[in-house]
Amino acid sequence: MTVYFPERDAGAIADCLAARPQGRLVACLCAQWCGTCRDYLTALTALAARYPDDCFVWIDIETHADALGDIDIENFPTVLVQPAAGGAPQFYGTLLPHIEVLERMLARGAAMPAPTEDMPHVLDWLLDGGRGGA
């Protein structure tokens, strides 16, 4: 499994989500300039290989600022975990930059309350091929 990037993998992301309706979207909202994010990407790629039923996406919040709308990401990494078929997110928020934290969350599969009013509509945006607003 791989980590997808909306700017180059829009079709592959939509296919991945459609092919795994029982899986999850695991979206990391980060920034290329952030050293912590770059380090986290390496670990996220390894984690994606261990969770082939999920669709992992790396979203640079500056590259996609126009599409994502007025979201307020204060700390990195910020992660969204949501059923690939849609519905309420299982998690949306900042994590410690230790991949083990995300891995434990994915292994448990338990939902943690997420403030849906502040959550960007990443899944809809990705299914639209990264063209429309989030």
C-alpha cells in the first residue's frame, strides 16, 4: 500500500476509496516545510503497508489551501480518520508525531469524538478528484 497525494494521485485516491468501502480514509494534513511532517510521512508510508484495507492520503494544507477552505490547523500532524464509505469521522485532530499513536488508534478501531463543525470535508473533496472545495 502507498500514501497518496491529491495533486498527483486524484484518480487513484477515488479508486482506492471506492475499492475499500469497508476501509477508512486516513488523511494526514501537514505542510511540506515542516520537518516533523516530513519525518512523519516516512512512518506513515510504513504504516500504510500494514493497513492495506485503508486509504492513506497526504494533504499539504498550503498546496490545497483554496480547496480546503477556512480550516485552522495549529499543530502537526493533524489526522482525519473516517470511514471510506462516508459518515461521521472516527478521529480528527492533532496527534503526537509518533506513528505508534496512530497505529494504536487504527488497531483499536474505536471512534473518538471529533468536532464535525470544524472538520474539513476531505472525503467529499477527494472523491471529487480534488477539484471542488472541501
